Amino acid sequence: MSASDEDGNPRPEPDGGTPSRLPAPHIPDLEAAKRLQAILSSPSYRKADEDIDFLTSAEARGPRLDLEYLRAELLLRRHGVADTIVVFGSTRIVEPALAEKQLAEALALAESNPGDATLARRLAVAKRISANSRYYRIAREFGALVGAARESGFPRLAIVTGGGPGIMEAANRGAFEVGAETVGLNITLPHEQLPNSYVTPSLCLRFRYFALRKMHFMLRARALVAFPGGFGTLDELFETLTLVQTGKVKPMPIILVGEDYWRRAFDVDFLLDEGVIEPQDRLLFRYAETAQDIWEEIRRWGERKEDMLFE
């Protein structure tokens, strides 16, 4: 029978009986620090807004869309950009001096390698780019007109482009040269396209999603000016025409610069003859040839619609 103390509680027994010993003194867990560090460094312990792996995952696409919209919206509001004229056009149409240099190089290569079909094609393209480089000058002049308006009577008005080279550079450049802020909505592409240097640094935004970029092109647009361009220009032009045609956005002046080019690239009369558009759809856009033509066409549209922005 186990011995008891004076209160009747069993005394500890040396052979390990019940109970055999008092609790052992605390011994530090040498592995605890390592386990704690493993917890703190685990991806699961990151805060959601600091977890880059989570934020860039396919499952987090929804929040990314929200953030991409909101960030651009707040930045443009902060800078007072409320009304915009959007300019699209080819990235490949460069300023005349550079176009002439490229043409001279292509000519020299073609002449030194007669019969080379690739170089002959390159020369033909260089000739067309050189001829079309006048549109760079026109876009630059138009950017200056809009920029001067922003600096004088219309501080809420700004040129907006895709922020890239070519025609976009020209429009941003014109506004920059008269001291106006100018906006570039750049896009992340597999082959990175750097923004042109004439965009106001605090107004150069980079988008992941074309959809959000397109939305911000349209949210403040009071006019669209489309210079000769390829798939990207056609994409933005037809999207704008569709939005206006269907009443998803308010009517706005849509100006196609270079009638000869656009009549070949976009045969609206064929569409009309085929019955796939209505006669009034032909009135959704107009042609222009010079920077002053574009500006006056926009102003006339504003006068017809009693739009105070263009008085």
C-alpha cells in the first residue's frame, strides 16, 4: 500500500508507481524557433494584398480587373482629366526623317542584292512608310491643337493615345511641345512595347488587360481620331463604331484621317450594299486630311450637338 502524506495524498514512489514523480522542470524546445520561422515564412501566412503569387494567379483575375480599373480611374481624376480626344494609328508610321533613313537603307540593300524577294518586299514597304510618314506630321500638329486648347480654354481636355511609338508618339509629342499634359495607356505585351517619351510621366499607365484599357479609352472620350493603322487601330475603330451604333456610349465625332487609305481598308459602301449595316450607319464617321480639318470637324460636330466643350 502506498504511503500517504499528512493530508492523505499519495507520496511519490521511487519505482514509478502511481503517481511516481513530481513534474519535471521545464526544458526549452530547441526546435520551436525553427517551427515558428517555418510558419512565418509560409506563403499561407502572407497578407492577401502582399501575396504576389496569389494576386497573379488565374483565380485572382477578378480582383485584378477591379484594381486595374480603380487605379487608373483614381489617377485620371486626380489629374483632372475629364474629357479626352483619343488618337489611334500605326506604330510603324514614323516621323519623315526616320522614314527617309529607313528607305535609303532598304534601297541600298535591295540594289546590292538584286533578285532577293525579301529585300524587294522590304523596299516596297519602306516606300509606303515613307509616303505615309506625312500622317506622323499631321498627328503631331493635331496633338498641338488639342494641347493648346487644354492650356487655354479647356483644361479638362487631353490627348489620349496607346502610349506607344508611331502615330501615338506623334499625337503625344504635339501636345507635349505646347506644354500640355498628355496621356498614354500602355499595354503589357509578350514583346514589351516601351511608352514613348512624350507622355506625361504621371499620366502614363500600364495595363495588363486590353478590356480595361479599352474601357478607359472610352469612359472620357469626346472624339475618336483614327489614322492609318493595322489590326490594333481597326480593333479600336470598329469597337467605337459598334458602341456608338448600339447606343452603349454617347454619340461622338469619329474621324478617319486619310480618305484614300480608309476607303481601301474599310469599304463601308460594300457593307451597305450587302445590307449588313443601315444607311444611317454611314454617318457615324467622317474623313479628314489635315490637322486643321480634324479639329474643325470636331468643332462643327460640337456646334451641331450644342456641346459646350467645343464652343
